[in-house]
Amino acid sequence: MISNQYLDNLTTFPDINVVILGDLDTGRAAEQARKYGIAGSGSTADVLAHPDVEIVLNLTIPAVHAEISAAAVAEGKHVWSEKPIAIDRLSARTLLDRAADAGVRVGVAPDTVLGPGVQTARRAIARGDIGVPLSAQTVMQYAGPDIFHPDPEFLFAQGAGPVYDMGPYYITALVNLFGPVARVSAVGSTGRATRTIKTGDRSGSEFPVSVPTHVAALARFHSGAVSQSVFSFDSPLTRTGIVEITGTEGTLVVPDPNMFAGDVKITRSRPFADHRREPEWEIVEPVGIAAGRGLGVLDMARAIRGGRPHIATGELGYHVLDTLISIDESVASGETVNVDSSTDETPLVPEDRDPYGATL
């Protein structure tokens, strides 16, 4: 489902040339190739063997992210993977170690954090627009992907659920804003043991649920900041894209981290007599061009040619995965779990970046 969004952009970025699409269903790959005017299509093996492929974009299901990425690395290809990097720590760590040995790069979604939304928020916090950042609140709750996805089973299997499916957007945004996570505590529940597909040819079919579908998580960051997050596929009341950062001088609203742009807003304390009124908002001037999914691939391509680090690195993806797994472990154990990994500060995107400019 996500390939259309990537291909809409990658086929319009001058610095990227999409040469072949692969899929388990080679007919589906051929259909997408025709739709986007791409010369080649075939199997995964055809993609990995193609001599002109430098970066493999991995849009497979989460359970095989590490397997496909490792196969690409073994062929000497750089990899950009959809989130999460893997569904367990060992395969993710092994992938990164093998990539380092092979001299190739791994990048991991979400690349939404490279868009003007999160980038503008980061600059506002760095300027001190809300004083010292103290805490965050995030909410992602709706009825679940079985209401729209024709094949939703994998989203309710191990390595998915709301934490692994949507958590990467929110946790990656928070790590960009606060730095690495130190420890987490979480509780969770599974609303229904089975779900029913509601759209497509298999509408009405039931399937089992094997993961928590509602999770509430607390996190402490090495910076001292804290956050509270809700990740739910159980709520008839849809509330998504909520990321609020509170500092000593105000609260900053970050746009939906599943999107690339949106208003960055700040509200400040008011006298008690006014505190129940609608908040007064300051709009922060956005910085950058939104473009869309594929910005991470573009950044990687330019970084490879320029000999600089790319921004959404495998190490960032590993730390986010480690945090998600730690949340999962806390739900299971009822204990606070330390997050053993860390990650360097994520570089800002240059303000003058133009995805549609030819630079290579």
C-alpha cells in the first residue's frame, strides 16, 4: 500500500533513478512498473542482482525487513528500510554489523522527521522558544487498520500492533526532539482475540490477534525529559497525530509525525481567570519543502555521493526498535525496562534543501 507514496516522489526527484521493482507477486511488480514508467520488474532476487541498483528500498512486511535488508547488504547494496528496522534486537544488530563490514549504509523510516513539521519544531526548541523542554504527550488511537487494509493480519502479528506499526513515528520524533530514551514503563491490553477484515475481496474473514492492541507508555530520556504516549487500535474515538512538547515557557504542538508538514504552534501560560478559554496560538514559520515519503532515500543518495553521513541512520532505527521492544517487555513484565542502546544527535536538514533540484 505504501509503494505508491514512495514512487510518486522517487520518480520525480532528479537525483534518484528507480530502475527495477520486485515483489513476491511479480505480476504486481510489473503492474507498478508500468504505472510509473519504470524499465524493470521481477522478483526480489532480480532487484538484488541488478547491476545498476545502488540503494534497495525495502517495503516488505516487518517480519522480513531484516532478512531482505541483509540479503541486499550481502550483494553490496545500500538499504533504506521501512520501519521498523527488524522485529528483534539480534537481527537488527547483526544487519548493522554486516553493513559496516561491507562498507554499505542502512537507513530506516520514518523519514517524516526530515520534513518541515519536525524540523521546524526542532529549530523552535533549539532557539529556546518554549524555554527548557520538560515533557511530551503523544496520542495515536483509532479503531485499527483492519477497517481499511485488505490484508491486515500482519499488523496484528508479532512485530506489529500499534506499538511497532505506529510507534516508530512518535518515538522517532521524540528522539529527534529530546535525544535518546533511557528507560520505559508501560501497560497494555488486547481488546479482542480475533478481528474481522472489513474491506476488499476477503471482507468478513476473521483472523487472530497475538499482540497488545492498546498500550500506554511512559519514557524517561537521558536529557531528563519525560513523555507519556498512547498507542491504540481499540478506540472508536480517533485521536491521532498528537505530539505536544511542554517547556518552562510554553507548550509546542508538533504536526502529526506520520506526515511531513503542518502547523507548529506555541501557547503560553495565562492568568488563572483566562486559563479555561481557548488557547492563544503563535504560529512558527515553517522551514523546508515537504515533498513526502522517499526523502530518506534521497538524503541517503546525496550523502553517499557527498561522502557525508545520512540523517535517518540505521543506528537511530536500532535505538527506536530497542525502545519499542522495551515498551513491549514492560507490558509483559509489569516492570520498568532500561533501554540499553543510544544514538547520536540527529543532524538537522539543511534549510535550503530542495528535493526537486538536480545536485548529483
